[in-house]
Amino acid sequence: PQYLAHKNVICLGGTWQIYKQLIENKDWQAIEELARQAREVK
């Protein structure tokens, strides 16, 4: 995406990558894996 080319964009965030049920179940391993996958999005 073009917004990543801007020098003032250093990171992105959102809750879209984590499911509420994972948090409720304290499934930290699954949350960590989803965070890794989100980091690879380009």
C-alpha cells in the first residue's frame, strides 16, 4: 500500500488480527502466531 511509503508512517495497528474468543480463552500461543502472521503482511 502507498501509505507505507510515507516516512512518517512507522507502524500500523488494529484489533482485526485477534479474535475475542482467543483473548477470553487466554490462548496466548494462538494470539502470538496471529501477530507473527500480521507482521508479515506487505
